[in-house]
Amino acid sequence: MPELPDVEGFRKVLESCAKGRVIERVDVRDAGVLHGVSRRRLREALEGRRFTEPERHGKWLLARTGDGPTLMLHFGMTGRLVCGRPDDAAEAHDRVLFTVSGDRQLRYRDQRKLQGLWLADDDSDVARLLDDQGPDAMAVDREDFEAALSARRGRVKTVLTDQSVLAGLGNLLADEILWRAGLSPARRANDLTDAERRRLYSQMRRTLRSAVTAGRVPPRASWLTGHRDAPDPTCPRCDGHLRRSRMASRTTVWCPRCQPEESRAPGKSDGDGN
């Protein structure tokens, strides 16, 4: 599932492929990914305009067109943006194609079509569509992060992946951050100590910086992500056996030795994990 680093990568694709270019043609190959807008209205609203500086909030991508409408994209579990040329053969899951000046084409590609595209006429429309989103995980400051956690009684894994609390973190990132911070995913968010919340914020920032640079949550050998899908996964820190469970309908992976349910500082090997 695309998480914040993936969507930041899609923002860069949009920027490099289409920023400053005139939208010459919008070809909707599958209207099933459109929400609240028809094929015709999408074409009429966008054709002839230019894509300007794109923005990202959590898992949402905002394709601005200057003083015109904003195309808002959410990638669900399988969506992505790719850049090609108008004469490239369309793939089966290419749902909407944006041909722009300079012989380029931006493609919204999505196999499962769980989310898709919205059109916001103005900033108030953008705000309405993002109304249920918390602060962006890359932009939130430590005080707001700690206040949000201390106000929630749910399990910390569930709180971290709740987009209304913090926008952008998904399953892989939450597990990775909690492992680095040495915190059990089953701990109650409001039971964390001040030191644990500070440590969690610090590890979230470090993990996001590395993942954004990689354009994804990288399955490196020094990361939990690099081990979680193994048949008998072991912890890259202590070599102990990892555990799997379901939490908030998501597969959760953690190390019971490094992430005990009682309060304890993580081991000395905690680091950036690059």
C-alpha cells in the first residue's frame, strides 16, 4: 500500500513530468476511479490549464493548476503515477491519462481502484476533502505529536495509522517506527511516558527521512521491513524471532524482546538503519 514516502515519490513524478506544462488532453479510460466528477467535467476543467507546483498531505497528492481547480489523487492500495509518452502502449490498469505539452503523458495506474481522483474547485473544496485528515507526519511538530498521542486511549499502532490523528503513516511505517523506538504496538498511546513519546517522535522523523529518500519503505537488511515477510522472520537487532498478529485489521510485526509491553528503553543498536 502506498504510504507517505511513496506518495512523495509520486509528487516528484508529477513535478518532473508535468509541472509547468499545458494539459492538452485528459483521457479517462475507467470512470470507476472518478469521485464526484464526470469524464466530461474533468476534461473541461483541466484541458488547456497548466500543472503548477504539486503538494502532498499525508497520502493525498494535490495537483494544482494555478488559480484553477486542484486535482486530488489518493492511491489506495495499488495506485501509482507514471510518466511516459502519448504513443506508449497503455497498460491494462492505466485508468486516467493526462497528455501534456512536450510530448509527455502522466498516467494514473491502479489495479484495485480502491481510491482514485477528485476535483476540488477551490481551496475551500480542498479543505473539505482533507477535513478528516490530521497533520502531515513529515510536518507535525513534536508538541502536537505528543499531545495527539497522550489524548488517545487506543493501542499506539492503531493511533499511528489513524489518518485523522496523523496523516501519512501506514502499516509498514508504523511497525518500523515502533520497532526502532523499542515500543510494543499493543501499548496504549496515552500510557506512554514523556520520554517514550519523545523517542517515538524522533524515530518517526528519522525513519521518514530515510524512506522518503528511498521513495518507499525500503526492505533493507537493517530494517524490520527487510525481515517481516520471511517464512521465519528474525529481528535484525537481537536476532530473536519476530511475532505476527492482527491489529486494527492489519498484519502487525514486532519483536517481543526489543519491544516489551512494559516500559523500557531500546538497546544501544538503535540507529538510523541506513
